[in-house]
Amino acid sequence: MAVVPNFIFGPNALLSLFGLCRGPDRTLPTITEDWRRARVDVVIPALDEEATIVFCLAGLARQTMQPHRIILVDDGSTDRTVEAAMAFAEANGLELITIPRIRSIGKTVTVKRQSREFDGDVEFVLDADTVLESPEYLARCVEELYKARGVASVCGRVAPIRPKDRAAWMEQAELRQLRASLPDLDCWRTEGWPRRLSRGITNAYRAALHAFLECFIQRGQMNAFGSVLNPAGCAVAYRRRYLKDLFDHYEPIFGDDLTKAEDIFIGMALLNEGYRNVMIEDVRARSMEPTLPELLAQRYRWTHSFFRTCADMDGLVLSPFKAPRRRLHERKVRLSGVTEKRRIREPYRQCWGKEYTHRFGRPIGSAVLFSILEKALWPLALCALAGLRLWTPLLIAIGAECLLTCSILLFASSGDRLKIAFQALVATPVRYLALVADLLAMLAFPFRRPPNAKSWQPARLPI
């Protein structure tokens, strides 16, 4: 979400349009590992998630592929999160490992420790406020993760949890039984109308934003680069050893401070290594969205994390300027007559390693750079028009941007397209409030870098 283009007319939209027109890489991968034999550890970080944890576990219990372990890490909750989870697990025969903490130390530490302390092949990170709606969500992510060695993370589509979804889940047999035994859990209660109204506004905004991001921007990026910038961190499958290597490298530099949005940092760090973050469209999860004030604070954190991550991975950001050198290098390799002995075919194949990124960049680095420019220039342009009192050009720019957004959703989205386009139109004020959060994060960024952080400098290799 932090890297969705703010400016619909911008170069990132053109990149995605190019990818949609060109289509995906048709190379058939050589499958070397059987994904059905993979050991999957599901890690559920939870902090005061009594209202959603049983729905999360119910969605996990319905999966066609059952994990090797389910690990609930209670990050210092003060409510009945663990009690509700254990009651559901006992009532439904679900093996659940709980790791309690006295105080909260964050999701980043949870993901890091489980990548080191358990020996599964796949670490599936599932937020406690997220429900796997598709029964084959886990199986499809693991299957896609094993199609090529270059795939490091896989996620599906994400949509907001609606009141009717909660009502439908509560009618399921396994939850009716739990409700009879624990009738006073928060998950059965209805929010007051002010919070329902605030959450309804953010649900409309996020539904339209998810549709635009997944059906247009990320679909185009998948076609063009075989990857998106970062996975949806609420329900994502990682190759565990890739995660472990990532933490082993960055922990001495940043400690546990991998920004306030670890999925953004991890996703771009994987790109910096030459791996791919894959988004698949045939499975979906639903996540609890924040209320309006919480949404703006979240947007601020995400944008600040994105800028900080880009500053720490400047080799990836500067990739467009390194494209001529990369093409020259690839041409020299072809003309040298050196052929690779391995007979493994892989779509979107590229060399791995941070050193290669530093010297030659990555094709997807163009999307990273364009995202920075769009996040910076579009809010500043609107502020300049308002400051100069050029109200007519300002209204024309906003109106044209809204019209194009709705048109793209009508063209590219799936399902009820008219409803999604209408939600995008209604949520326009929220989108522009989010631009204010982006602008504040951008202005505060130079003053908020951690004092002990040092950007990684790769070894200089001879050209």
C-alpha cells in the first residue's frame, strides 16, 4: 500500500500499462522441488486481537493444505487473545503453539526469531486480524513459491473485512460452538455507530485502492518484471532460509529497527538481492481495516518506512541510470560465448546478489524510483497550485485524476466494477487526506532517520 502511485497519470501507471499490453514471460520454469512436500510454519503475531483471532484461526483450519506448525506469538496482549485462540484450537482439534511475551517487542522480532528457531521450508506470516477467505490460499502461495528459486515471497489479493463477513463467519458450526462456551468475547460484539461509520469509510477507500493496486498496478508489474515491490504483509509466504539470510545480514546494521513497516523493508531487501515478490490473483484474504484517524497515522508510517528503505537501498533506486551499463554487461556475456551448464529454465531470470544490484541495478528499480518521484511531486504540485490560488487548474487536475482512476477500475477490476468505481469516487476525500500524510512523512523523513543506522556498502568488484 505504501508504494501505490499517488499520481495516476505518472510513469508507474505507464509501466503497468506497458506490462499489461506486453503480457507475462512465457518461459516454462523447470520445477526442481515438490511444493507438496514443503513444511510450512504459520506464524501469527498478535497484540490485543481478541476481536479477530478466532476468525483468523477458523480461516486457517479450512485450508486445503494444512501447515506443519501453527505458532501464535502473543506480543504482550492485555486482553483475552490467547484464551480465545486456545479455546478455538481445543474445540476444533487444531494444534497450536503459543509463545507468550510479557511486553510488546514488535512484529519484526517475531518474524526474525521464527525464521531462526524453527526449521520449516516456508514461513507463512499471517496477521491475527486477517482471515484467509479462499480455502486454497495457503496451497496456492506455497505452489507459486516453489515454481522458481528466484521467488522469495508470495501473497494473494487482500480485501477489507465487512460486517456481513463477520456475520457469516459467526454462523459457521465451529464458531457457534465457541460462542456458546465463551459468549462474552469481543469478537461477538458489534461496534458502536461512530466506529462503524469511520471503518465503513476506510473500507470503501481500501476496497477501491486494493482493486486499483492489484488489478492494474501490480498486475502490470508482474507482467513487466515478474515481481511487485513488496508483498501484502498481512498474509504472505516466505522462503524461510531467504528470510533468515536477510535478517543475518541486516541485524548488525539496523538491529531490529527494519522501519515501522517490516513488509516494505523485507520486500525491497529481497528485490535488492535479485529475488522476486509474487502476487497471485486467484486467492484472497480479508483484513480488518483501521478507522479513519488510524488509517492516516498508518499511511504516515508506511510512507516514512518506504522513503527510509529506499535511502538504505540506493543501488536499487538508481537502477534506471544503470540500465545502459547492465545492457552492455549482458551483451558482453552473450558475445563471450560462455554458456551456463545448468539446464534450469526460469522466467524473469537475473543474477543474484547485492553487488550486482549496486553495479548494474535491477529492472524493477524503475518502479521504485518512479514511486518516489510520484509520492514527492504530486502532493507538492497540488500545494503549489493551492498556494498560487490557481483554483481552476487545481480542480481540473483533481477531477481528471478521479475520472481516470474510476475509468481504470471499470476496465481492469474484477467483480462488481460499477460498485468499485463508485467506492473510488466516494473515497476521493480520503485519498487526498492520505496525500497529506504522505507529504508530512516526506518532510519529516530527513529528521527521523535512526542515529545509529548505516547504509550497507557492498564490496567493489572490478568491472
